[in-house]
Amino acid sequence: MTDSLTYLALGDSYTIGEAVSPEQSFPYQLSHSFIADGLPVMHPVIIAKTGWTTDNLITAISGSGIINKKFDFVTLLIGVNDQYQGLSQSNYRVKFIQLLNTAINFAKSDASRVFVLSIPDYGVTPFAGGNDSIIGLQIDQFNAINKTETLKAGVPYVDITGISRQAANDPALIAADGLHPSGKMYGLWVQQLEVLVAARLKK
């Protein structure tokens, strides 16, 4: 369908859906939800890989071959590996701003067609080994940065961190690897995201 909407998803393991099938990842669940509602959206173009930091994502975009392409909407979720690898918050701010501007450019320079998701809190997962208080505090600090810069740029922000913390009491929200979200959790993210995205796409 030539009139189908195009979607670019930028991120890391949380965008590709590490430990679940591609169809269960949030970008695919999001596009499928729109199709089910009669809004034609093509399969997402995904630039994301497990372990990627902001620096890795910037490098990957540069070599992706799509730098001059435009999309009807873009999602951006990045930062957990900056935190996990102990990279500085000042570097994260600089690189996140760069990625945010890149995402806006991909979205035909329309900031309202970019959607930033907050970083999930993996501190509540078995992988974290009980270090939830330390990890949670640091995740909040990184999210404070990305939220501030997102809103400053006039880009919609979707806070899914609270949903991720529900995994502390619901193991079904965690994938079999004991770290990443399950398809069920991604579905909860999509419930928040699709309302916001649909409102912009139908304008």
C-alpha cells in the first residue's frame, strides 16, 4: 500500500525485543495495533541492538544507509547501557540531544512525530541481584535527563518506567532470560504509546 505510514524505531535491546520474538517487541506490537484499527502502518524499520549505548546508536545510524530517508513517525528509547556501563550522565545528555535531533530530522523535521520512551528499570529483575535501590536511583537520574531534553525539544514523552517496576510483583512481565521485558510488558507499553501516536498520525 503506497499510502501506508512508515515507522523508524531507534534504540537498544528494549527496541529489538531481546529474549522474545520480533513480533512481541514493542515496535511490531505497535504497528500491528494500528493495522488492527484500520490505520495502515508498514513494518517498522529498526536500528537497534542489544548492548548499544547512545554512542553506538549514533555510529550505527551513520552507517545505516537511511540517513537521508524520512518517516511518518519515529520512536527513540536509549540509555540503559550508558547507565550499565558506568558512562557519564553529562555524555549521555550530549549524545541524547544529538539522537533526539536526528530522530526529528528523520520525522520530516516534525517534533510531534517523534516519541521518546523512558528507560525501564531493570533493577527489579532477577538479573539485578537485589541491587534494585542503586540501579533504580541511577535509572531515574538518566530518565530525568532524557525527559528534560525531550520536553525542551517539544517531543512527546512516554514514561514506561513505572510499568517496568511492576515486574517486581509480576514475573510474567519478565522474559525467560530474567532481564528483559516479556511480550506482555511490551504490550503494556504499547497501550500507553498507541493512544499518543495515533492522535498525532490522524491529524
